[in-house]
Amino acid sequence: MRWKAAIDAAATRIRPYVQRTPVMTLQGFGLSYPIEVKLEHMQHTGSFKARGAFNTLLSRPVPKAGLVAASGGNHGAAVAYAARALGHEAAIFVPEMAGPSKIGLIERIGANLTVVPGDYGHALERARDHEARTGAMQIHAYDAPATVEGQGTVMAEWEDQGLTADTVLIAVGGGGLIAGAMGWLGDGRKIVAVEPELCPTLHKALQQGPETEITPSGVAANALGGRVIGRICYDLAKAHSLTSVTVPDAAITRAQRALWQDRRILVEPAGATALAALISGAYRPEPGERVAVLICGGNIAPDPIT
């Protein structure tokens, strides 16, 4: 109940600042059943991350030194956007693997951007150094209560829009989005965590323990490439006996292509990862099981229109 009340408060807090993203029911993709989808890639800056960023900034005082965040790209863009909307300075650290599309998006928003060699873990180290040196407020990409509460508003909003599915498939990187979903839903619906085989952060942690570290790679690594799963996500996943599956990169790109070719929905690989579990058969619904897919990110690289 604590999570649900906090997410409900976050939804009220951020409502003037975020988009209420569309939902629809789709048929096709070689599937014999319809799927409900929520198009969260149509959120500000192209992902659900704006929800957590705004909730964090609106729920606590921001120091004169401003904000700092490490990101694979989408979180950094969201923090930069929220900071600009609310009149704060923001320092964003992203790894080179974020790619030119996401780096360019952050630059256009206008944050103080530093591109760091290596992966997200290296960017986080630099962001922590900046925090210690300047007193800026760190906004963690996924493992902080205010972030999780903000991301949980996706599921609260979807239920308000009439979600009927028994099971919701959600892509996982560091775990903030699916943690928010678990916080809101509890055991009310089945949640399936979907990760790339080359970034199985949560999947490995559930097998080997919360400190398990991976080396992320593959087509979705710049969005789903956390080295270690967030502890909030891990604890909720264990408490709710979360179902976890992995999909190969080929299935992700196939799902990405299908969304564009069949429905003209253009998303980055991370945004297609949950659908890939259905298309590939990594998750097979039971007869009559109603399923939904959260489409979470649209910052495709290279940017198709520059």
C-alpha cells in the first residue's frame, strides 16, 4: 500500500507536466491474439523517464548547484527537460554508447552535457564525483524511490485508461519502470520482465543474487544496459515472484521492424523488447490469457529526421 499511495501522489504531482500517452489494441505481428499497447515512447523526450524526473524535482528542494544525472541517454534527456521546465541547471553524464541520437537530443534541450568513455557505470561514477564536488542533487536513473514512484504512474494511468489485460510485458534495464509497475499493481496482474540476452541484469540477479554484475552489450544496451539491477526492483521482484524472460537481439530488431512496417510505430530497440518476447515465443500466453505490452522508448538511432 505504501507504494500505491506514493505513486498516486506522484501522478497528481506531475500531471501538469507530462503527457497522457495513448493506448490501443493491435492485431497482427504473426500473433493469433490481440495485444493492448501503451505508447509511452510518445512521452516528453521520447520515453517514460520524464515521469520520474519531474516527480523527483517536484517532491524536494533543489540546491543552488542544480542537478546531476548519469544516463544511457533517455534519463539524461528527461532530467534535462524537467530541469529546463522548472528553471534549474542540470549536468548530465552519458556514455559514448548512448549514441548520437540521444546525445543530440540532450544537447538540443540545453543541459551541461559530458560524454564519458565506456558504459553507463562509468557515467555514474563521473556523476557521483560531480555531486560530491559541487553539492548538486543526484537524480538516479532507476534506483531511487522518487524515480520509481514517477515511473509507476505509467501503470496507474494505463489502468485509468481501461487496461483489461491479465498480463503486462515490460522491458527492463535498471529496473525503475518495472519496479513502479510492481509497486502499483502488487499481485493484481501478472507482470513479465523482458530483457535482451546480452543485457540480462535482472534475470541474472534473480538467479544469482542482487549484487550480480553483467557486462551489457547488444542492440538495446544504451537503454537496457545496467550493470547491476536496482535494489528496489530486485526486492519487489522477489516479493512478487516476478516472471523473467530474455530475448535475442534478432528478435528485438524483428519486433522493431514489425512495429514500423505493420503499424508505422517507430521505436528504439528497447521500445520493441517487450513485444519481442511475444513474437519470438520467449513468453507464450495461456489460452484466453489477455496480454499487454508497454512500448517504452522512441529515441531511435540514427535519428531518421535531422
